[in-house]
Amino acid sequence: MIAIPITSETAEEALIDIKKANEKADVIELRLDFLCEVNESLLGELLQHCNKPVIVTFRGKNHGACVEQTERMFLLRKAIEYGAAFIDLDFDADKDFFEEFTHSK
């Protein structure tokens, strides 16, 4: 199984890379933490263009992301609502978030 990460800094670049990844990957990892600007609308658009299962990864500011923790968690929740196959969590950094989802099942 091949997973291709999308590590683009702009939405335009991400869409180009997603198109390429759709041709080669079994799974696409959408690295939201690499984008200079990200919001709910852009997340939805990027996910719509992915024709493969998607892992959404959004590391925190301590890993170089540009957004606040609350916005990051909001967008990870939206990724789940929008149908992402997986979200990637840093277990130690995101304990409360992780527990929220494991207890809600």
C-alpha cells in the first residue's frame, strides 16, 4: 500500500499534488499543517478532490503549524465529518482529543 503525503504550502499547489497522488497512491495523507492558510471551506474542497482514502494530519504549533490549537482541533473534527478515512493524532500532545473520540464510539 502506498501513501502519498500532500505537503504543499498553498491550496493551488495542494490541488495539483492531489491530482498526481490520485493516479499513484492507495491512500493520500493531507498534511494541513504545511498549508500557509487553511480553513473549513478549503478543507472541504481538498477532501472533495481526493479520490482515495484520506489521512488528515494536522500537527500543532510545536511542530511548526501556523494555527492555534482550538482551530486545529476544529478542523480535525470537520475532517471526520467530511469523511476522512483517518485522522493522525499525536497521542501525547492530543490526549484530550484522542480520549474524546475513543470514548464516543
